[in-house]
Amino acid sequence: MTLEDIALQMTPGIGVKGAAHLLEVFGDARRIFAASHDELAGAARLRPEPLRAILQRKGFPAAERELLYCRRNGIRPIASTDPEYPPLLRDIPDPPHVIYLRGELRTLRMRCLSVVGTRTATPYGETMCHALIERLAERVDELSIVSGLAFGIDAAAHRAALACRVPTVAVMANPLPGVTPTQHAGLARDILEQGGALLTELHSQTRQNGSLFLARNRIIAALSAGTLVVESPASGGSLFTAHCADGYNRTVMALPGRVTDRMSAGTNFLIRNQKAQMILTADDIITELQWENAAPQRDTRTETPGDRRLTPDERGLLGCFRTDDPLSLETLGELSGLDPGELATLLVGLELSGAVRQLPGNRYMKLP
């Protein structure tokens, strides 16, 4: 990483594709700024405005400020010409020349799976997201889960990875060290504390706008061998991520849902139109990504449902869950005939056994 790398990113008129083109012609940022007028106009075919900006080194004052900012905030800038830059990200036609990182760089070189979905996730989506990642954690060594730290499925994917002690990478649509949404600042902190990473292509002087989220999604798709869409309506950012992954020749997978569920319309569309492979289990993901020989050398789970047998009363309460739909405390009390104290005790036991999961609003769902 050199000052010239950040200066290239800061130069007016040189966007992501322009930087990629110049690097292809000259090899690295230092050679770009050392080039003559004729070389920039001839070999690089630059237009007059960005050509003058390069010759006048207009991006250097901002680049110097950015380096100081990174040092103050514990942010590591990495250029696409650096050996530690993620290889899969470098392979796409529009890679960011500089990425900014907090956390563990090694997570970007592990077996990465991107998991994305709607911000208005259903209990079905959240439960399946956790179940798939939990099973992957058992079967795949050096696993890393990549997502976007958004509400819904993104947050569920990060939390599932943390629960299974799997590193996870959050790709941000804002400059570091900030966190968007701010409600996930604690989740971001947990990601860093458990050996994960926060990553963005945006420097601190970036002007925020809504289009940055779509640009962020291409990085989520590019970092991984495959992208799994857990839930999505008929349109949205998750489908754009899937589109990017397909364009980068990565494996696209989708979890099916009921045809009447609006939050499964997008995933069902991908499957029906053969834009994604249908995924029912974690083993399907392993097969699609050819990870069969990636068994871990360690036990990633501290406790499984089989580690603790259910009592007869717990089994009786579990029998009240006749479908995958969540049940409220009131409904469980009516179905079981238990008083509130007995019901609360049994629900704690079922949670410890991994048989049920508590959802917002004092609702409970039976786990697969």
C-alpha cells in the first residue's frame, strides 16, 4: 500500500472502472502518477479532465488526510496490487482498488460463503439461516460467513456464525469505523472480538448516498465462492447480490419457501428460472461448493440437542409445536394447560437443549 494507491481513489474523475483500466495499463499506482501526458492520453486514452487531475496530483492532499485518519482509527487500507488483497475480489471486472479493513485479514482468505436476504425476515428465514450455518460449522473447516450487517437475514447470518464460533465478515456501505445501522454497533463489536472483520471500499471523505448499498452488494458477492439467498421478496438488494454473483461466475443458491409467502417470492423466482440452485440442507451447500473434503479438525459446537435429553414434561410441551409457525406464551399455556411458572421453566430447558428458540414478542419456534 502506497500513498499513490489512495490518491488514485481520491482523484476526481477516476472511478472504480477507471482505476481498474489504468492499473491494467500501467501495473500499479506509482507508475500511473509517474506517467507523462502522452502516455496517459495515448496508452490509457484518458479524457482531458481526469488526465489533468492525475498530472496535477489533485488526489494527494486528500490521500494524506486519509492515511492519518486510518492510523487514528485502527483501519487498515489494502490496495488491489497488495499480495494480501482478497484474490476472489481481485478477479472481478470492477474491484475497488482500495479496501478498508478492521479486524482479521485471514477471514477473507477462508472458505467464504455469502449469506443474504430480506431486511424483513420471517421466523422461518431466521431459523433456517441459523440451522444451515450451524450444520456448516460442524462440517466445514476454515469457514467464514460474509454478509452486510443489515437488519433481517444479514444480522441473523452474522449472529448464527458468532453462536457457532465461526468468523464472519460484515461488508459495510459506510466508512469505518462507523456502523450502519447504528443499532448493530454491538453486533459489529462482537464480530471483531470473535476474530471476524469489518470491510468497506469507502474512505472517510465519501459523500453518502443510497446507491452505495448496491455497490456494496457486489463486494459481498465477490468475496465468496458462493452466495446463498435465504429470503427475498420479488425485488430487492438480495436479488442484485445474486445477479452480481452469477455475473462473476460464482455459485448462486436459494432457499425455497411457500408460494404464498411474499418473503419467498424472490428465492422461488431464482429457483424456478434456474438462476439459483435449490438448497434444502447444509449438505446441499457443501456439494454445490465442492467442500466435501473440508471437514474441520475441531468440534465447533459446545452443546447439541443430543447432549441433554428432554424430560417427559419437556417432550410433552414440545408436542404442542405441530407446525413450524411460532407460538406465543399465551397459546402455549392454553395448549399445554401449564401455569406460567411451569411453562417458563420448561421453555428454558427446551432452549438449553436446542429444541426451541425464543423470538421477539415472547414467541417461541421449534427448531429443526
